[in-house]
Amino acid sequence: MSYLVLARKWRPKDFSDTVGQEHVLRALTNALDSERLHHAYLFAGTRGVGKTTIARILAKCLNCDKGVTSTPCGTCSACVEIDQGRFVDLIEVDAASKTKVDDTRELLDNVQYAPARGRYKVYLIDEVHMLSRNSFNALLKTLEEPPPHVKFLLATTDPQKLPVTVLSRCLQFNLKRLTPDLIRDRLEFICAEESVDADAASLAMIARAADGSLRDALSLLDQAIAYCGGAVEAGAVATMLGTIDRELVSGLLSLLAEADAAGLLRALATIDEQFPDYARLLDDLARMLQRIAVYQVIGSAEHCDELDQEALRAFADRLPPEDVQLFYQTALIGRRDLHLAPDPRSGAEMTLLRMLAFQPRGSGPPARTPRSRPQAAAGGTSEPPPVSARPAAAAEQASATPGSGSAGRPWREPEWAALIDALALSGANRLLASNCAYLRRDGKVLHLSLDKRSASLLTRPRQDALADALSRHFGEPLKVDIEIGAAAAETPLQAEARVADEKVAAARAALEADPNVRALKDMFGATLNADSVKVNDNRSSADRSNR
């Protein structure tokens, strides 16, 4: 006897054996038990979630010898013949291969005749969205008012392509993608029934790779049994699927937590020797980060095959929540843009390096020491500030004592723009300072005026950060008082914009006076496009990045 593949052998024979789709099964069961039957049903959903399977079970329910029921006997001639695909009153049509209007008319010519053996003549049209417009028009009238002995069961993976006139004449059921847990549980049951040894990790990998389709999962299980020679093991399944060992992915997470860029590149070189699927690598990394983020919020996570609870707790403590969110988003974007990279490995490398480059750890390079998760308890201490990337500034801060002033840096009325550069501020803190103008100093308080158009920048943490930077710079405790309103003096940003405008104006004037430009104007009536004149910025890239 020839081998019957698992996807066909374990196809559900009744509603009780169907995995998932409870919302559909409940509606059909109630309709059958109360005999409130519609003449047309539309089952929509992705491949392998049970559309045609549920339609065939419904056909058995309608034609079972014991009557219309939600629990067909499975032993009568009608049930057996439907299971074997030879019931004369179940007409199955593949719309993908019969799209012409003549095929539809030929099909509908026999609608008027009573069923040969069963109670109902059932038309099961698979991939119905593939029918042509003329075919839909031919079907429409019959679909609206069929004879009482006819039922239409339509299945499609793309209901949006169906005409509204057809949708309005059907009861529509949207089948959901199956969760990996449901698929894994079903695979465990089938392996037990088939006497196949399979570990939990290998079945979990197959369930994830099936992407919501139980049929695909059973096909992959068949392939895994053949590939492994009987016993299904995680290592062999990972090789078959092209997935990465989860220990290697956990290693990448550890290197990200340590901000070890060189280690990340060495780890990817090791992974590259296995001819990996880098898109799947980024998917696995994003999945781990998602579980860590959930653990950080609620202190636990659902069953995770990549990380146990101890590993989750360790990563949740080492990675700050903002880093987890950043890494997750970066992994998604890197996965999306992987096909644009020169090659998959370089795309994965740049994604991991981008995670480190964008870490919110100050203006300097990220520290290589692990960072603990912030404590939510009242009175808990906050994280220490990141190590300064400027050795000179660190030495000055260490040598300064409050109230004495640092050596060689007595107080003098500052030139505010130059002072901002000396403070080494970054991000929103620098933007706040650049939109302020210096007014005066009263004792230990520096008074600043903030441009009212930038009032949204003023927050207490940013004001405190500016005061801390000034205190470190001058070696004495200082406070900052910021007034919102028209600045008495020009702010650094306003000065920068003014200088830039002056440079552009001078460049335009120089071009207007250029002999070659004037010759072009005289000979051809040319005009100078003033908006296209730009001035090259000769500042260093480091200076621009600080701004």
C-alpha cells in the first residue's frame, strides 16, 4: 500500500477533530442543530488553515444518512464517499483552472436537477476569486436564488478580489491563522499516534516555520521525519529549515548587552559558516527581544522555546527597556531592508552595528559594562551617568571642588555659544541650550532667556542636565533659571542661521558679479536661480554630529 502523507492522513473528519477556528465551528454547529441553513457559505483565510476541510465536513453534515447534523456518523455511505472524494453530489471545482465563463455555465447547467443520492447537491468552489468577471456574472443569479436542494460552499485566500455582489449573497467566515502553540500541540499528538520520537524544540521550530498553516506544518514534519531518518531532533531540523542555533542567537544578545561590536562581527563570521538564512536570524532575534520586553513589563512571559525563564530574567536585568525597544525596532527595519543590502551578511552586520550606534547612552561611545534594569520602587537610585568620552573633561571634573572653581577656569561672563561647545552637551539638552540667550548671573543662579517658539523644549530634566553640565564645567554648584520670552540677545541658533544667511547672500552676490555668469546673461538671457545657491559647510563631521 502506498504511503499516505500526514497532511491527508490526519485531515479532520468532523468538527470535533478540527484545530482552532472555534468561532466558525460554533456558528456552523448552531446553524446545523437548529436547521437554519444558508444557501451559500464563503470561507476565507490563508493557505492551510482548514477552508476546504471545514467545507467537506459541512457537506457530510448536510448529507449524512442519519439526517442534517453537526456530528456526522462517519460510517454511512455518504460520509465514507465524501471522505474518499467520490460522492456524486459533492461537486468540487478548482476555480484556478476553470476560469472561463463557458466552464461556469456548464457547471450551472445541472443545478436544476435533484441530487442523485444525497439530501443536497453541494458545489464546493475552491479559490473562487480566480473566476473571471463574466464567470461571476453567470454565477450571480444562481447564487442568489438557487434551488432548495443546492448549497454553495466557496473558499478563497483573497476575498477582496470577489465582487461585492457575490459577497453580499454569502455568509462569510474568516478563518484565522493558527498560533504556533496550537500547531505544536497538534504535532505532538500526531507524533505520539505515529510512534515518532520528536523533541519539543524541533516541533516548536516546525510550528513557527509553518507560519500559521497546519497543512504546511504537517508537510514539514513529513520532511523532517525523512531527513532525520525517523527520530526528529532539533539540530537536524534547524539544519533542514536553515535556522540558526538558538544558543548563537542568545550569544548575539549577550554581545549586544555588552556593546561588543568586534565580538558581534566575530559571531556573525562563525554563523556565516553554517550558510544561514539571515532574514530568519533577524526574525529570531526580534522574537527574543519581544519576549524580553514582555518579561520586563509583567515579570513573566508565555512559553518561550528560545529562552527559559532564567535566561529571560538575566537578559531583562542586563538590557535597559529602552535598549530592548530600540533593538527590536532596528531588527524589524533591518529585516525589511535586507534585500537592499549588497549581500545578506553585510545587511545583518549593519543591522547589529546600527543597534549599538543608536543606543541612548550619551554622546560618547557606549560603555562596555552591563547595565541593570531600572528599579521601579520608590526611593530607588537611578542609573549612574554614562562614562564621559572626553578624558580632559573627566579630569577637570575630578579635580574640581564645589565652590572653589577649577584651576585656570575662574568665573567670567561667558560667550554663550562657545560655552555650549565646551559643555559637550548632546541631543535635546544641547538643543535647549542653543535656543537660549545668556542674560546674567546672580550668585549661584545663571539666568537665561528661551525663545518662545522653542518653549516645548523646556523640561525639568533638561534644565537640571544643563545646570549639572555648567556646575561640572566651572567646578562649583550652579543653578539655571530659564525665562520664556523674547530673548534680549541673539541665541546661538539664531546667530548660526544669521551667519548662514549672510554667507548665502555673499555667495549670490559673488555669482552675480562673476564675468562668466554675466556673459551668459548677456548672450542667452539667462537668469541665476538664487534658491539653488548653497554654501559648503567646512565644519568637521564630529562638530556637526555634536550639533
